[in-house]
Amino acid sequence: MAVERKSWTRNTLLLVALAIAAAFWLIPFAFLILTSLRAQGELLSDGVFSWPRELRWTNFAAAWNVGNFSTYFANSAFVVALKVPVGILVAALAAYPLAKMKFAGERWFFTLFLIGLAVPMHVTLLPLAQLSQKLGLSDTLWALLPPYIAFGLPFQILVLRGFFRTVPTALVEAARLDGCSELGVFFRVMLPVSKPALATLLIIDVVGTWNELIIALVLLSSETSRTVPLGLLTFQGQFGVKFAQLSAAIVIGIAPMVIVYVIFQRHLIAGMTAGALKE
């Protein structure tokens, strides 16, 4: 009886702590939504923490049309649609031999990839700008793809190598005995059983690519090539900030990321913890 009461108390305290943490996370998001539904004058006169007098749904239409947000949204969707699958595929192709093949310098190659985690993005901005200009990619969305893929590889290889090592070697050997080439083993065995890890990387990569600002700020300049994070800067004028429209644009910008997380969140923990297990 005492053990059950102790367990009940512990579970109750845990639920209360989680509820408080969820409230702290949701309160700023709630204020963001309320701000997006208010008039600019009302927001300046009454302050952020007051209840809206009237819900202004037109702020979303203004953010989408007047702020040219539809162009920024389409640009970000284009970059994500190309970068994420290509980046994850390249990382998987690199992680497979590091996890399931024995060759000279295996550990050195893996260490070399991990060094990429320690390279600050900011020290590469000037070389990236010069390189994109020489290649004729300056101020185009294509200039974002190589650095985005390169900076994502170290972490993706780390996660996928850990997951691939948990796949039984007997399964791989059986596929080889059946006549599968290494690419056949990779596409027919490794990728299908690695859906949790791939879903985890998809969530992280989509969110990271969608929200990236620094590289896009350096490589893109024209309004027609801006992505969503750069587009949010257009709501700040010389003499003030359109807070209501800016908040509406932020809500529009984060909505796809929330949808992606809701769809794939059940795979997130499974994919991140799988690498901690040894074969």
C-alpha cells in the first residue's frame, strides 16, 4: 500500500511538473497568436498583455499578400523540398559503410565527419559568398543548397551510423548471400528498417532548413529570392515595426513546422535513442 501511494505521489508530481513546463512553453505562443489578431494602434495603446478588443483576421491576409509572404513561403518550400531528401540520402550513403563495413581508416573518416560539428558557420560566410559569386549562383536559391547540405551532414551521419549499427549484421549478410549488391542492401534492407531515424532527421532538418537565417542573409539580396526568415525582416520599416502583421507572418511561418512535428513526432525519440544501443 505504501509503495502504491509513493508511486502515485511521484506520478502526480511528475504530471504537475510537465503541466507547468507545458504552460511556460505555450504562454508565449498564445501571446503571439493574440498579437497577430489585433490592430496595430490597439496593440501600441493597450500593450501586449491585454485582451484584443476585436479579432482582426485580416492581419493574416495582409501578411500573406501585402507583405509578399507568398513568395517567401514558396522559396522556403522549394529549398526544403530539395535540400532535406538529398541531404539525408547523402548522409545515409556515408553512414552505411561507416556502420557495416570494415576498411582501413574507418575511424579516421568518422572522426573527420564529426569535426564538422565543431566548425562555426560564421567563419565560412565570406568564402561562401565569394564562391557563390564565382559560380554564378549569387542571389539564387541554388546557392543555399550546397552549404545547407554540408552543414547538416555531420549530425545526420552521427545519428544514422548509430542507428545502422543496431541493425543485426546477420540481416545484412543474408541479403548479400541472396545476391544483393551493397546498394541493394542499402536500399532494400537498411533504409526500410531505419524509418524512425530517418523520420527524426526529417523533423530536425526540415525545421532547421526552414528557419535558417544567417547563410540566407549573406547569399540572398533580392526580394524575389528571400526565404521566410528573411521575409520577416520586411515587416520592420525605418520608423517602426508592424507588430500585428509580423506576428501573423510568424504564425504562418511556423504552421508548417508544427504540422511536420505532429505527423512525425512519434518517431522522434525512437530515432534519437536507437544509436545509444550496441549491436
